[in-house]
Amino acid sequence: MESLFDLKMLSNTGIQKMADIGLMPFFFLLVVTLVSSLFISHLYIKFYGTKGTGSTLHRAFPLMGVAITSIFVSLQFSIPLSLGLLGSLSIVRFRTPIKDPEEVGFILLVIASSLTCATFNIPFLILILTVSVIGLIVLKADKRFFRKYGNDGMLVIKVKKETYSKNAKEIFNIIKENVVKSKLDSVTDGDECTITYTFSSFTEEVMVDLNSKLASIDTDIKTNVFLG
């Protein structure tokens, strides 16, 4: 009689009968899933949790991982159960929208790691986590490359039409000289002209210098900065 403590079957990725797996190998899978989910939670805190828009989503990763692994292990052995569970889970909805793409990435990483555990493919799990860590390290280390193609905020300047007509060229030169890595998005003409720039770098010193130079043209020029 095959022992419940036999862990050799963990390397088999084929579908087996639940009785052939045993309680201890199944418990081992759940422990591995829990450890991997906790590790992903640590990655979230390390690489993303310090952002102003970050949330405490990582606190749900351990339970998500264990639940997903348990569900998919059970689904492998019963087609009627899988169809019924699929119908039941279709009523579940996220009431709180996920606003940041990074959070979606971490959720998908938890799901992927849980699925590899559910299919008894532990080496594949190690490979996924290793490549994910490498990707996060590169993303954090090479900030300049990613900032080059990304925007950190928006600069909106409102100028009276008369002032804009007389000093448009000087206003644009001041913006280009002070706000580096900026890109002109739009210019709206009217009783009050609105100039919109996106930028990838902005500091308090830049804000002070920009306001001072624009005020030398007209004190009624309004400057708004929106940081993303």
C-alpha cells in the first residue's frame, strides 16, 4: 500500500485520482503555495508598497494562493464538480476596482504560482518566481529607461489671451528650459489659453523657478501641477 508520505508524485504533472495523492502531499502543496504567496507579498511591499497609490492588497495574497490551489486540485478529479464550481464562481464580482496595473500583475503572479502548485509542478513555480524577481530588479534599477517612456504628471498653465498673443514664444521657452523631459500635449485657445504639458521629472525648485519666470511676464498666469 502506497504511503501517504510519499512525495515522489509531486513531480508528476498528470491527472491522478485524489486517493493516490494522499493527505501529506496535498498538505505539502498548500504549504508551498502559502510560502510562495508570502514571498510575493514581500515582493509587493519591497518594489511597490511604498508608492502613494499602493494599497494593502498584498495581505490577501496568502489566502488567495491557498484557495486557488485547493480549488484547482479539486477540479482535476471531477468534471461535474468543475462545471458546477465554474458556474458558482461566475457570480463573484470585485466591487472595488483595481486602479493600478502593478496590482493586476501581482494578482496574476499569485494565480500563476497557485496553478503550478495545483498541477504538482514545483520546478516551474521556482522558475516563475525567479524570472519575476529578475524583472522587478531590472525595473527598479533602470529607472531612467522606464521614465523616458512614462509620465509622472501634468503641467497646466492658464494665460490670458492678450498675454499669450504677445509672449507665446517666451512662455514656451521658459517651460522647455525649466521642465526637462516634458512634452507639449495641447494648447486650448479662448478667452483664456490653456497650455498642457506632461513631464517625467519635476521638483519643488523647478516649480518655484517656473512660477517666478512666468510671473515676470504676467502675474496673472496660473500654474497647476498634477502628479501621477
